[in-house]
Amino acid sequence: MKGVPEILSEKFGIYYALVNPDLALDVSDSALFRYLGLESLPGTLFLADLFYELIGFDDDVAAVISGSRQEFCIPTINRVTDREIYFDLYLYHYPPAGRAALLVVKDATSEGLSLRAVQQRRNELVLKNQELISNEYFIRTLLDMIPNPIYYKDRGGAYIGCNDAFAKFISLTREEIIGKTVHEVVERSNSFFFSDKDNDLLKTGGVQQFEAPITGLDGKKSHVIFSKAMFPGEDGGPGGIVGVLIDITERKRMEERLSQLGTAVEKSPASIVITDPSGRIEYVNQKFCDLTGFTVGEALGENPRILKSGHHSREFYEGLWSTIGAGHEWRGEILNRKKNGALYWEMVSISPIFDDGGNIIHFVAVKEDITDLKRAMEELVKTGNELRRSNETMQEDLQIARRVVDALIQKEMPVIDACAIECIYRPFNIIGGDYYALRALDGGLSAFVCDISGHGVGSALFLSLIRYLSGLLVAECGYEPGRYLAELNGHLAAVMSTYFLTAIYAHVSFDETPLLRFSNGGHPHPIVCRCNGDISYAGDNGPLVGISPYMNYQTFSVELAPGDRVFFYTDGLPETRNREGREIGLDDGLLNMFERARRGSLKEMMEAIFEEMDRYRGDRPVEDDLLLIGIEIMKQARGR
Amino acid sequence: MEYKWKITILGDFAVGKTSLVQRFVYNTFSDSYLTTIGVKVSRKEVKLGGTDTAMLLLWDIAGTDLFTQVSHDYLRGASGAIIVGDISRKDTLASLEKHLALFREINPGSGYVIAVNKTDLIGADAGTEAARRHLPATGALSTAEVFATSALDGRNVESMFTALAKKIEGRGGSEK
């Protein structure tokens, strides 16, 4: 029959020992030793020898022994003996029979191992979960670091993830993309193409790669290379698709641009030659072939010296190669020879092309046939020389003509007692177009004023003719102004129909009543300034002189009084313009100017008129001859 | 003089507390993970200066997580502590402060060191400075002595336990 200790230990896993006040153990049941995997130890055995877990708990143990505390426990102590055990260690206050405490060891191996199994599983799951979170974070970070758009979708076609680049490419956020299908993230016009491609991949498995245009929901068009692969699901079937996009939109655009550039080069009206660094021809365009007669096949692999004409020196070519070899552009004209031997000039620009390392990898020559241009230039130079010579001759003629005209212009005014005569003449050009002649004629005054067209040598010659005729006619009909102009007109129209003039011929007699009689051939009207202050234009107009023969000219008469002043002038005065381009004009403008200048002597008044005119013109340059002739009737005949 | 000092090994679960004790006591390492339940007390004698020795009673206490806490009874009477974190798990390093605070609350004045374990994962030459860079630079941790340990290759394990023993001795560790 088993005793209490055997029943407790075998049935309940409870072992005990008594503790003396000096902490010595009284182990009456050897089952405790067996449980702890120990042999029975000889001699006195102390509490801490068997249960070193109690070291450090001296105060707790002392409290239980003294009875100030009834019990003390260390739960779930793990030891490895010949097997792994878990036990709870109890110490109870136990005073009977001179004892101090009852030590109880309660086996908890079964619960401990069970608890460890549960805890182990839970910890492993937590660790696994942390690892998964860490891995997902790593993969997410990795994906976001990849510049190419990447997505993954389930086998139903719904996006389950993507990187930042894909979200940016689609112009949606990651949250907006996840859960959607391709029909909801790209335009419907192309979404079915992509879903069909996905279905093909899910059926066949493996990898799919293709190039396709894609239009986003925002209308943005791109060109993309798709690389897709199917990944397996948990059931072993298709799990979904992972796709990587390479956006080649810019590359496509570049290819198109290069293609356009290639076409432009090929169709260029200039001949284009590309060589390697040694000068070996690698490319010629159609224009080169058309111009030189060499075919593409004949030119490729050759050196451009196949075009050498022998015109240029060796130094010329050495300079060219030295320039482009140093990485600079060379520009110049070269005389080359075609395949058929014909020579032609080219304007050539040769530029080096560098690689990323700065090394010359090609030379490009753009050449323009300037043979015709050179010929035209030669003609132009020749013509220019002739023109220059002709111009020099003309200048010499003009100088002669100027001297002639200078000689023809009257410098001294006739002296007539009955009147004062003043003249201011400012020729605009080397050869002035205005002419005047004032003569004393039997006590009276004959005055001829004209403005001829042109300022060249011809005008000078014409002026000589006018001078001759005007002098001749004074003797013949100096008293009859109308007839004077009619005769002058008849002579000029007969001999020189291409030249014409405006003219006034006047005769002033100084009898009892001084009388001005004049005829006007298209000339600005004389101005009469009365001594009483009145100022007005005199007479009327007549036809231009020399345009057509058989013209009649009316004679006008104006009675004058002492102090009255009569002015003849040419159109340079009324047509003087200010800086705004407005003319003085023949209406009130000219008369007002004369009115303002009326002062002092005849000469002072005329100088004042020119001052007024200069002031009106301002900094605008003089544009025509300026002629003003003044006659003042004297109050008392001088010298009479 | 022969001392007997209780030293608690604290830290989150699976940071390598048991492995550090195994490396120190038995100079062995097992890469299979076995969760500790309750407490497992191991013993090892270390030599101090002269003829002095100390029997270290190493209390390898079950690691904690959000749902389990260390029994305060396990910590009572400890002369020193090793607070262990896993360099590859930031959350275990963040918990060091909490474990240290608990230990210091129950055993004010006791010595302690910090073990940043599994440093073999970040390189063969990972040293103390590298380990310290992984720790929060605040509170008691900022002044604690830190050891970059690896139970796998044994680096700094022996020196850490010895350093802790000397620290306890320096604090006047009582003879037991």
C-alpha cells in the first residue's frame, strides 16, 4: 500500500521537503531527488543548494520562516534534467515539530510544454508577420525606386498594386488604381486590346512582350513597351499578372524627328557629304550625286579628293584639314571637278561631329553650288567697274557743267535809278535748276525768272539754251511779255520737247506811273507788297513753257507806286517743309511770311524772309533751289 | 571572496536572451528558436580581481510582447540585468527603455548593461558605436554601457557578462 507521499508525487506531481530554521532541508521522500534528476546527497543539504533559484530571495524566505509571511512562490521554473521539466516552487510557513517551513514542488511540465507550444506558435507568427511587413515595405520601396511603371493585377484583371511611376504614368493615385481594371484607367478605345493581351497571357503563361500606343483617360498619348509575366496563385493556377512598362514616347518622337531630318538631308538642295575622321566618305545625298555625276555606290568609301580640281594649293587643303581636325568649323569656296571633268565652284562648310567623350567621329560637309553665283559676281564686278568709270566721267562732266552754270548765273544786278534790285539764290545741287536774267532795257527793267526740270548735265546744257534764247528774245520782244513767253515756248518745243520749265517774263517801265507787265508760264505768282501795307499775288497762271508749241500767254499789268515792292521767286520757297512735312504753301502761308518779314530796306526784308523760311524748316534739310528776286520802286528817281 | 549574484536577462521575445546565456554558459549556439516559458536559471562562475570569484545566477526570463508582461517576482533581488534587443528589429530596440525602467524600479541601484544582439546580421565588424546608433539617444539608455553582441559568433558575449560582474562588484555587490 502506497503512502501519502507516493500518492501525491505519482498522482499529482507534488513533492515536498521540510525546511529547518537554519535552512537545512529534511528530505524524507527521495521522489523529490528523482524528480529533480538528482541522486540522494549525503550530509546536510541546504535550501539554496537544491533550489538555487531562491538565491536573491533571502528576505522572502526569511519572512516565511519567521511567520511574518505565510507563503512564497516562484512560478514556472524551467530545468533540464534527463528531460525538460517545469515546476512551481512554494514555501509555506510550517512551525510544528520545530520546523520552519514546508517546501512544495508542483510539477507543471505538461502545462509548461503546452504553453510553450502555443507561445512558440504565436511568436513565430508574429515574427513571420513582421518579416512579411518588412518584406512588403522593402518590395514597395524597391518598386518605387524603379523609374519604370510597374503594376500587378489579379487574374480577374483588377489592379492589386503598382509603384509610384505607374501611378504617375496613369495620372491616378495608387489608391485610385487598386481595385480597378484596365478599362477604368485607360481610354476605352485601347483598353480591350490590353485586356485581350492579359487573357492570352493567363491562358499561355510565361512572358509576354509587345510595343503598343496607349491613351490615358486624360487623353495623353504614349508609346510603351510592355513586359508582362504571369505569376502563380495559391491553387497552382494563374494568380495574376505583373507588368513592367518602358515609356518610349520620347524615343519614338526622336525617331520620327530623325527620320524627318534624314529626309530633309536626303532631299536637301545643298549637297551633303559625311565622312569618317580619316575622310572616308560614309554618306552622300541625292544632290551630291546630281551635281557631281558620281553615284552613291561610287562615292562611298572614297575620299573627297575624287572631286579635286587641282586649282587649290596643297597649303589650302592642309589648312582645311588642320582646322576641322582641331574641332573647328571650316568655311570657304572650293573649285571642284565633276565626274565628267567639268569644273564647278562650291561654298563649303565642314563641321566635326563629336562623341560624348569629345572625340571626332565624323565630318559633315554642306556644300552649295555657287558656279552661277560666281559667274554673276564676275559679271557684277565687271559691270560695276564700267559703271564706276562711267560715273567718274559723269562726275567730271558735272563739274564742267557746274562751272558752266556758275558762269551762266548772273552775279551783278543791273543798276536802274528808278528801282532797287536784290537777288538771293541758294542752289540746292551742284547744278541748280533755277535761272534768272535781269537787264536794263531802255530805262526800264527786263526780268526773266525760270525753274527748269532736272539738275544734271542735260539741265546745264538746257540752261545754256535758255540763257541764249532769253537774251535773244529780249531784243526782239522784250516789251511784250506774252509774246516773249510764246516765242520762247515755240523755240523750246521745237528743239527740246523733253525739257520744260516754269517761267515768268516781266517788264517794268518807270514812266509817270511805274507799270509792271508780265506773263506767267506755270510759275508761282509774283508777290506785290504795296507801300500802304497791302500784300497780294499778282496776275494769273499760264501753260508750262516748252511742253507743246503754239501756246499763248496772257500779259498782266500792275500799276506800281513808289515804295511798292515786287518779288519773283521759284517754287523752292512755298514748297519748303517743316519737320512735320507741312509746306509753307502758296495760300496765306507765303504771304504771311512776307508780311512778317516786311521791314527796313529791300535787302533786309529779303534776308528776313529767308530767316523766316529757315526757322520754319527747322532741322529738316533743304530740298530744292531757293531763289528770291526783289524790286522796289524808288520814291525819287536816283540820279535823275 | 565568493559572490553569488542574481542577474536577470530581459527583453522582447526572440531577441536572443536564451542564446546569449547558452553562449556564455555552455559556449554553444542553436539556430532553432525555442520560446522560453517562465524562467530558466543557469549558473556560471566568473573570476573577478585577485582570488575573488562570482557565481552568476542567470535568470533567463520569458520574453515579452504586447500581451505578456514580466512577473515582478522574477526581478526581485537581482544584482544586475542585461537588457537585450535585436538589431534587426527596431521595435525590440525601442522596448529597451521600458525593460530597463521596470528593472530599475524594482532594483534601484543595481547594475545593468545593454546588449544589442544579432549584430552579425549587419556585418562582421559591427562594433559598439554602430550598435549605439541604433538606440534611442534619450533617458537612461543614453548613458548605459552598450555591447554589440552576437550569440551566433560569440562576439562581446563573454566581455559583456564580465563587465556586468565588475560593475556589480564596483557597486558593492554583497556576498551571498
